[in-house]
Amino acid sequence: MKYDFDRLVERRGTSSIKWKVEEGELPMWVADMDFQAAPEILDELRKMLEQGVFGYSFIPDEWYGAYMEWWGQRHGLKMQKEWLLFCSGVMPAISSVIRRLSAPGDRVLIQTPVYNAFFNCITANGRIVLENPLIYNESEHSYSMDFEDLERKLSEPGTTLMLLCNPHNPVGRIWDREPLSRIGTLAKKHHVTVISDEIHCDITSPGKGYVPFASVSDECREGSVTCITPTKAFNLAGLQTAAVCVPDAALRERIGLALDADSVAEPNYFASCAAIAAFRKGGAWLDEFRAYMTENKRIAADFIQKEIPGVHVVEGDATYLLWIDVGMLGGGTGEVAAFIRKKTGLYVTDGSIYGKSGIHFLRMNVACPRSVCLDGLSRLKEGVRQFMNERGNTNRL
Ligand SMILES: Cc1ncc(COP(=O)(O)O)c(C=O)c1O
């Protein structure tokens, strides 16, 4: 290993949302990492600091080139420069695209459980959330799409957009070509545009790639708007930078050459340089990170299987988030998560914020040094043990 992912970095006192916790608490909730960004990115940012002028900037050609090379080489999608629109972040972009491509009162379909901000960005824009719940296989602890329900909902009058999470947060699933292709066909048939949020696409197990929605078929390419960014995989989320890829010229025209002013703002030169450095120089770091993360996930799944009987980790090759089925505890995970935090200091996310079907799950972020991950796991075990003891659950640990 060239890079040191075991090193602890003190994040308290840096206005980190994740680390705004009491002394002794261990935050494993919001999706950012406790690792420093790749040294290749930090070197680039250091050069900028030394020059020290932070005036207004334009979007350099290298920004387009870096995205095009990365998706061409890593993900098999040949993008053209004019497909790419700059924006400040994925959620601001999705919000703007919703406003541009739908009308107030329209329905926007999402596949729940799903990233909680999807709900807000639909309702805050005066659109209606239409849920197409994923199917959970309780014996295999895996998810799939419900196409019958999907088609029914896409065909409802007023459904104009589908917000796809590819790969999927929080269930960690990489969607194969086949379901994506079916979505493309159904969306075209019912005149629905697909917004594919691909923010987690580079966080996959070694040897496992994701499938860009726009690469699947002509229908998928022409009927979609894709949000991409290096911020999640390279731990740059606080710098906020992203791109929207719109291959279809007519859709681009509807969206506008630039997105709404609120999402474009001024190009943040610092952030776009970080993005360029990530894609052009960060590949080796990312590959080591993926191996380290996959090992954290494997260790966690083994630990939970051996040490916390009845609790199951949903298998997934994407994201650094564990989606943990704690249904055997009974009750809602709001209560379980609060209990575990109070008793052990471990702060994980209550699955119900991702939709009703998340009510029996916890989401745990393992993008941290191994020692921290192990600490989190033993706190989880202890929290579950105490919860079961207090509730008189007969499956005592
Ligand atoms: C699926 C998904 N989309 C978007 C975001 C946030 O994107 P941004 O910070 O660029 O707005 C997250 C953050 O966790 C996410 O999981």
C-alpha cells in the first residue's frame, strides 16, 4: 500500500457536520470519509494557496477533459464536451433540473429506501414524491426493482421525472445493465425523463464496475440527465463541485446552457482544480481506497454475522455504507439508533429517514481507519446487547 488509510486524522474542531458530537461519541453516520484526500489533490491545492489569489474564474478546458477521460477510461462512456454542464453540487443540480424539466404539482418517482435529500428536493420544489419501493428479499438480504409497480407509476398522468440512484444509497447495490435498460424503455414509453444520480459510482469493490445509465442504450442516453462528481469518492464533498451530463440536445436546451443561477453560482476554482486533480492524478489512491473499504466492509459483515446473531448486513458492492437489517430487534430504528447512541456513543443513521421501508435498518459509514471501524462494531454489538436485555428479548447476546 502506497497510501496510509490506517492513520487517524483529528476532525473535531473543524466544523465537520459528522464530528459535531460529544466527547467519546463515535460518528459513523453522514457519508463522508475520515481520510485525508489523495496527496496528489492536496499538492494541487497547495500550489493554489501559495499563489494565493482567489478571484472569479471560468471553467477551464481541463475540467471537461478530466471528466471525459475518466468516464471514457474507467466507465466505458464516451462523453462529448457539450454534454457537460458545470454545477456546484449534485443536490443543487437535481433541484434545478427538477425545476427545469417538470411543472409544480408533477410527480417525481423515486425508489425507496433512498437518499433522504431526494424527498426534500422534490417537495421543496412543489412537486410530489411518487414511491416505487424496492423489493427486499428477507432471506437473501438483497434488493431488486419492482417493475410492475414501476410501469404503473411511470404511466400515471403527471409523472414526468424519475430520480434514479445508481449505484444505490443506502442499499449499496450496483444496478446491472438489464434493469437499467428496462427503466430506459419504460421511461421512453411513458415520456418520463430519468435523472441518474451517480455520485457513488467510483466507490465499488475492486473488479466491480458500475454501469453509467447513459451507456446502456440509445433510449437511456437520450432520455436522461446524469449527475457525476468526484466529491464522494475522493472526499471533497465540502468543496462542492459536480457536473451534469445531458447527451440529448433538446433536453440540454430545456435545461439551459447553464443550470439555474443558484446551482451554477461562480465556478469555484479551488473545487474545480480539486476535481481535475482527482480524475487526472487520483486513480491510484482511489484503487487503494476501494480495496481498503471493501476489507472494512468484509470485516464488518463477518463481525456482525458472528457476534450479533439475527442482525444482517445487506450485500452490496457499492458505497462505503453498511445497510444493516436489525428487524429482529422489533420496533423502529429511530428508537434503536437513539438507544445505541445514548448507551455506547455510536452514532449511526436511523434507516427510516430513507423512507418507510427503511424502518428496520441502520446505516453505518465505514469510511474510516480500521481501528475506528472495529471500535464502531464493538459499540454496535454492545448497543444491540443492551437493547435486547432491556426489552427482554429472548435472543440475548
Ligand atoms: C445519492 C446522493 N446524492 C447526492 C448527495 C449529495 O451530493 P452533493 O453534496 O454534491 O449535493 C449524496 C450525499 O451523500 C448522495 O448520497
